[in-house]
Amino acid sequence: MTTDGRPTNDDLRAWDDDHVWHPFAPMSAFREERVPVVVDAEGFELVDTDGRRYVDGVSSLWCNVHGHRVSEIDAAVRHQLDRVAHSTLLGLASGPSADFAKRLVDVLPAGLTRVFYSDAGATAVEAALKMVVQYHCQKPNPDPPGQRRLFVSLDEAYHGDTIGSVSVGRTEGFHRVFDGLLFDTLKVPAPVALRTPDGLDRRAYLDWCADEMERVVRENGERLAGFVIEPLVQGAAGILVQPEGYLKRVREVTAELAIPLVADEVAVGFGKTGTMFACEQEDVRPDVLCLGKGISGGYLPLAATVTTDEIFNAFLGDPSRGRTFFHGHTYTGNALACAAGIASLDLFERDAVLDNVVEIAGVMAARLDVLVDHPHVAEVRQRGVMVGVELVRDRNGLVPFERSHRLGHQVVLEARRRGVIVRPLGDVVVLMPAVGMPADVVERLCEATVESIDVVTRRAAASS
Ligand SMILES: *Cc1c(COP(=O)(O)O)cnc(C)c1O
């Protein structure tokens, strides 16, 4: 402790080691690494206890929008703090949550009119799943309970870490211990064609994926509660970019069979793919749209599950009929978070952020172009500001590096030395700058990443 009773930098490091269990972290290795302890930020940089500055290359895990310490958002939160920080939506309404709901509906695809708030992407998805299951039991010409309980989702999907959202997420690997706790879902192939089965070229394989999706939906139509998808880009799977027309085809077949489409825009929403929402690019209106991450500008925990009047109306009626949606979280519609969300939407307009996305996406494509033919890069995938660079030992056979190399992780460490924070998904190096990041900072981010990939892959290839 310092003489005035505040923790020193060494205290903070020690207390993190002793008490903080980090998400998705192999904690024994993590402690050895002495990760930066962030205490400040300015613009698009984070500052650690040693005063070192780092470009926030993954927008603080895909949620930061306009940078850090944005004066307009800071002021909006402070102003709200002078009125009320939080009051419940259970039995009461709140000004900021009503204001923000209206603002969201105004920018969302037409017809999405009912906003159910929660506080994380996973809870937004969880609420969506329960909402559509209950909807089928209460809609006009209802199905008996239990009739429609199967969800369709994509292989390698990621929808959050609660049991329900994991159930519609990927199946193998770190979820095996939860077998039996997860509910069954139907999986359809992720429409990506880096590795195609023998005899099929990319186009043919992608067509097969879409046909297979349609077959699974048609064969199970009567048993399906809904279809859950990350529109345009499967983020956590490694920035898997869907071919044009896939989302539209999912919408067409689900609409024809009256199967609710749940679009999880937690990652892709708020500009990341170049439009405010990814669904817009295929002119798709889902029945339920999940928002999180960037919804508060990356300031405070907030999420929303937005749906149509049609679904909402199935929950109306005399209270004694029990048609209520019995679901809610304590911090639902938090006033400070909604105030930040409103300020963020204002900045989208004032700063023409969607134009900036187009510009910096172009900068990224140009700067990362040198990786396209790199001997250890299988593929550079990009949509808007979402970029994944997949590293391999041998580009021709698409042979991965041995897992013990933890290659993606090595790139992260190398980039950190160069003053840049990135975060891998296995051997996929992910870049996800804030949509408001200026072009010159994006250049620095790309340059450091290219250098780091070069150094690390060369070292790994030489070592065995
Ligand atoms: C991050 C993410 C989630 C989960 O959001 P949390 O706020 O971490 O619970 C859900 N869906 C997608 C597509 C995501 O990228």
C-alpha cells in the first residue's frame, strides 16, 4: 500500500494473481505471463500500470465502438449518474430504458418493435430461446408444449456460455464435460470452404452446405422451435464469413415453414460488417434479434432481445392465463448503460461511423494483403472490421502447427511487445478494431500484426 492507503502497482499484480480467475484462461500459464494490468485508457489505446500504451486491437473483446473515454459518452453517463444509476424494470419503467428502446427500434430492421433487456450476449440469446419456445405454445393455433423444442444452429456456432446458449453452440472440445446437461440441437454445416471434401470445389461445397441446411429444416419442420444464426460472420469460430445469399436462403426456408429465425447480432451488430446490422445486407428481417457487446458503446454491460409484435402479442391476455414471459435479470435495462447506448447512437450519426467502417475495412484489406500469399497463412478472412488470419505450418496441405506451439498465442505476445493488443482463436489471429478507429491507428495495428505473424511463424517453422 502507498502511504495514502491506495494499492501500489505491485499490490494490484499480486491481488490479481491471488484472487482473479480470468475467463477462458489456462490459469497456471496465465500467471507466468505477467499480462498488462490496465488502469487507464485514452482514445483507442489502453494504458497499463507501467505507463505502457497499447492499441486496443480487439476493441476490448469486440465491444468498444468509439474509443475509450469518449467525452460525449462520459458526459451522458455522468449526467445519468446525477439522476439515478439503476432502478428495476420489474414493476417499474425507467426513462433511459424507454428512450433507448425507441432509439433502437428506429435503427433496427422494420418490424422489430419489442425490446427485452438483459445484461450479456449470452442472456440475450437465452431469453430468445425461451421466448420462441413459449411462443409456439401460445401463438394462434398453438402447438402442444414439447412439440417444438429443437433448435437448428450452425456447426462451430458461438452464442455465449450459459447452458442454453452453449447448447445451440459448438459441440466438441471444451463442452464435453457438460454432456447430459446440454439440450439436443440439430447442426447444419457452417458454410465455409477452406477445407472441402474430396471431389468438391469451393462453390460446389458451399452450395451443398445451403442444400443441406434446407434439407434439415424441411425434414424436421414440425419439431423445430427456431433457427439460430450469427448472420454473415461466425465470429468466435474464427471469423468464418458466409457466402452471399446464405442468410437469405435461411430466411426464405424458415419463413415458408413459419420457423422463427433468431439472429444473434451480438458480435456483428453496430456496424462491424459495414452496415448497422448484418441482416440488412441480405434484406433479412429475423423474428428475434439479439444485441450485446457494442450496444452500450462498449461502456457498460447491456444486451437486448428484440422481437416482433407477432411474437410479443402471443404473450398478451388475462394474467390468470399464465401467458407471461417469466424471465428477467436484476440489472435489466440499467439506466447508466442505456444512457451510454443513447450517446453511442448519437455518435454513430454525428461521426458518420458507418462510412469510417468502409474506409478502415479498405485499409485493413490493403495492409493485410501481404499475408495472402504468406507461406504460413491458410487464409485471410474479412468482413468489415472483422478479420481472421488462419496460420498453418504448410499452406499447401493446410497442415496446422502442433498445438504445443500455441502459435496464435505467440503472435499475441509478440504483438504486445510492439504495443498492440490482439487475441487469438486457436491459430486464427483476430483483428477487430473499434468501428470508430481512425485509419492511422488501424495502420499501426495491421503493421504490428503482420510483423508479429512473420516473426512467430518463421521461428516456429525453424524449430521443428
Ligand atoms: C460474445 C458473443 C456472445 C456472448 O456475449 P456475452 O456478453 O459474452 O455473454 C453471444 N453471441 C455472439 C455471436 C458473441 O460473439
